[in-house]
Amino acid sequence: MKNTTLCYIFREDEVLLLHRVKKKNDLNEGMWIGIGGHFEENELSSPVSCVLRELKEETGAVPEEFISLGTVLPSPGCYGER
């Protein structure tokens, strides 16, 4: 399993989400998702570096404040979720 990051950008009562319509054969096609992606080789020990890079790549944004809410250990396919 590859290491990935996920973040949500909040402004007052709004949340920035991305609508996935671009990639072929994408498991998330048509869904609204948070911002994130796979770690680069030089980021394996730094989830914060990865999420900040993905945020800039996907939105062009650089946050004024960043708060980590922790780590999630998923069980993909365990409950048939998509």
C-alpha cells in the first residue's frame, strides 16, 4: 500500500473540495474529494511536506496555517466502500 495524504481547506463554514472528472479509470471519478496524493520518494518521512506540495500542485494555494489532525490507517475494501 502506498503512503498518501489528504487535507481539507476550511474557510468559515465552507470546505474546498475537488470534483474528479479528469483521469481515466479513476476510482474517484465523479466524486467530490479532499486534496492530497501520493508521497514522493524524498517525502516518505514527512507527511506535512507531501500534503503542502499536493495542495500547491492541485489548487495553487499556500496555507497561512496548517493543523495536522493525525494519521489514518485504512482497511481498503474491507467494507466494500468505493
